[in-house]
Amino acid sequence: MTVITGDRVRLRPIVATDRARLREILATPEVARWWGDPDTEAEGLYTVEDGFTCYAIELDGVVVGLIQSCEELDPQYRHAGIDISVHPDFHGRGVGTDALRALARHLLEAGGHHRLTIDPAASNETAIRVYTKVGFRPVGLLRDYERAPDGTWHDGLLMDLLKGELT
């Protein structure tokens, strides 16, 4: 698998020795609020599936988050979705923005995709602000889209970015 570099971050394929650190990141309240059960989510990152890739986000050699892509492999619908999580100690430092730009550039250029999607919780204003900064635009509201850790349903915001819109 490919190693991708941003201006400050390095995205590399996750490996078994990342398990404890990624679970730690997913278990922080700020992340678990959006991602759900850290044990279930952490194990799902290691599922081998065509088109699904998960990278550790490294900053100065330290794993500070994860970013994943899920590619639609059918040539008629060739696009990819992205999801990201950064440890709260690194929020507000441009880490997520740099990682998103790096993966988006890779998917659009090397991956041959024409469109990328991301679907944060509609109430996750911080994430939406970061995604907008990279060039994603709101497409529509996905009503009762995702079950929250407390069992309630919440809306999602579908956002996309077309080739040429990456900022």
C-alpha cells in the first residue's frame, strides 16, 4: 500500500501494532461521541475489503489519528468516500485539514476518482468547518442517518468535492 505525505503529516497503512493507539484515539469522548464503540470501530479498521483502505495519520512520527477511504470500484460510479478521526490533543492544529487534503489529492490524482464524499453528523460543526476548508460542499441532509452511541438517531450531512475543487 502507498504512503501519502501532506505538508506536515504522513499517512501510512495501519498495522497490527497500531491497534492500541487507534483504540485509544477512538475511545476519547470527543471522538467516541461521533464514532461509537471504540472496540467495535477499532477492529473494523482491520477488515480487508476491496476498495477500503485505512491509514494511520502520523505527525512527527507519532500516530495522532486515522483516515480511511472507501472506493466505489464500478467504473460507471467511480468515486470515493473519506472518514477521519484525530486525537483531541491535536485538534485545532491543521492536522485533519492536512490529512484530508493529502488523501483527497491521492484519490483524485492517483486513484482516478472524479468525486469524493464525506458524511459527518449534521451537528458536528467542527468537522464540517474543516471539510469545507478543504473544498467539500454540502449536498443534502440525510435524515435519521446514523445511530448515536446512546441509541438515538441523528442526521448526517452529505458533502462532496469534485475534481478541481480541492483547496
